Amino acid sequence: MCGIVGYTGHEQACPIIIDGLKKLEYRVYDSAGVALVTSRGIKVRKKAGRIANLEESIRGERMEGTTGIGHTRWATHGSPNDLNAHPHMSMGGQIAIVHNGIIENYAELREELKKDYGIEFISDTDSEVIAQLIGVLYEGKLEDAVYEAVSRMRGAYTFAAVAADEPEKMVAYRKDTPLIAGIGRDCNFIASDMTALLKYSSDIYLIENDEMVVCTPDKIQIFNKDRKRMDRQVLKVTWSMEDAEKDVMQRPPRDRKESIFSDGLGFDILFQGFVIAAVTVFSFFVGHRMEYGSWAVAESQAGMTMAFLTLSMIEIFHSFNMRSRIASLFTMKKQNGMLWLTLAFSLLITAAVVFIPFLNKTFSFQPISVIQYLIALAMALAVIPIVEVEKTVRRRTLRREAK
């Protein structure tokens, strides 16, 4: 899973953050990046591939800033590339965030931000929605914008944010995925895993579910979802960095590039391909049955016509559905309008080809009845609930893995 490291203090943040990210390399990841709050705004550098790629890309560059956040990403929305890597920034460059987990209603929020605020997105991720949402809500106090953003988001996630106008502050929120805060000497930390902080801190706070932590160089404050200040006992970590590294070395190695099945993409391809093929073949046999009164395998022009119609409609749904491997088709409001418009146009074209004698002779289609036409369409529609069930299972699986 993804990794988060954050630092605020009086030393240069970049080497500390990258060192912390390296302690999380045992996790599956496909890209890495850092965001530093500088005197000229927020500087973000990120790179697909290993942390070494990130280090090479910033070699010789002045990476100054005493507050920053870093991330190692494992892709769930969008391909593993530089644009989709974290951190993500708001359109005006005022806010940067790193994020673990999933935002289930990201497509709905994305369309809302485009329509109401003219936001232009540059990545395919659900994570960028967080940065853009906080960006439009920010009015000078990062905590307020984070609370307001969280109230509009659904999912299982942890994220950390920094603001250009508040250079000595980082804010993080936990919702169902791990988060800790580490106490340093004239500095403080956040992380998704204790191993990232052991070199720098043995005193930590465990952030509980639906809590926000606000870190500055001299203090850590924890608040619940109702904005009530929470008292938290400091946990003294007694195991060393050597103990943690020994434990990591004993874990089986994992590589993000081992297989397309590593993140479930291969399963999605096989499952949805099987569903499409099965429904299309079944449509052929239904047409054959209606033409000859038998299920026996034989050449059937009506069956071929019905199978073609079913497959044509399925591919329309499938092309829209695969815009997100996790989000429900019905949460993509703008996309739904385009879907039904495309479907209506396709219905007109296919109806013309099937029912107009000149066209069905031209394209060698067997004329079929209106009942057969509607049955073919109904079988295509049946694919939608099947795929929605598969996506629901995937969202619940990701929730469990994120905890």
C-alpha cells in the first residue's frame, strides 16, 4: 500500500522525508514524490518508478523548505506515471496533498469542481480531487478547509496537506487507514507507518479514526470530527530501527511490476471479458431458439443479429464503465448524460440497420422482430448490475486492506 511521511521543523525537510520514504520501500509502490513549502510557494517534485528515480531527478536542485510531505504511491486510479504520482496540488498552487486509500465519490466531486469552480484536472487520480477541493475551500486556515473537505468525501483514506500561506504547518486526517504523529526535538512528524520515523522519534501519538492532527515545529494538536481537542497519551516505542529493518527483511519481497494481476487489473480484464463473452453468446442462442425452436448449435442469422446488437450495446456501457475501475457508473453524473445520449444514438442506428430492408440487406443482417430487438437490449443492460456488484466487492476489499 501507499506510504506517507511528513516533517515540520527547522532543518531541511527534503532529505528527512526521502529517508523516511526509503524505510517504506518494502511496500508495493510505483512512484514517489515530495512537496516542500518554500518562501516562494510550494515546490513539488515527483517521479514514476523507484525512490532512486526521484533522487536522481532532483540531484543538484535546491530543495529548500523546513516543512514538507512525501509519498510512495500504489496505483488504484490512473496509470503509474509522473502526472498521477503524489503529491497533488490545487490549481492555484496554494495546497499540496498526499493520500492513501480511496475516495469513493471522487467522480461526483470532480464534476462538481469542474462545473462550479472551473477546475482543470491534470491527473486521472481520485487523490487530486482532495487537493482541488481543499484549494477552493481554503480561506487562510488549513484546518477549516480540511474539515469542510472531509464532510463532502466518502471512502477509506488518510491524507496530509500543506498550504503555501502557512509554511510551518501540516494537517492530516485519518479515515479508516493508519496514521501516527511523531514528536521530535523542535520538530514534529506524521507518517503512515512507524518504521518511517524510528530514526528520528521514539515518542508517538496514535491517531484514531475520524481524527485530525495539526503539526507545527513546536506542538502537535489532535481533534475529533466535531473539532473537539483530544488529549492523547504519548506512546513510547521501545524497539529500534535495527529491529524494524530485521522485521522488514524477513517479509517476502513484492514487486509492483511482477504481473498485471498485482493490483487486480488482470482480474478486471478477465472477469469483464468473460461476462461480455458469456452474455453475447447467450444472446446468439436466444435468437437461435426463437428462430428454430431449438438450443442445438447451428447456423442462425437471427442469432447472429441479436448477438451483434447485444455486443454493440455492451461495449457502450463498458467503455464508460471502465473510466474508473472502482467508482460506480451511477456516481458519474456528467458521464451518465453522455452515456444515455450515446445509447439513444446507437439505438437509432441499430434499429435502422435491423428494420429498414435496404440497410439490413446492405449489411447482411437477418431482419428480426421488435421482441427480439428488445431482448437483445435487455441482455446488454444486464451487464451493468453484474459489473456494479464486482466493483462493490473491490471497494470493500480495498477498505479492508487499507485498515
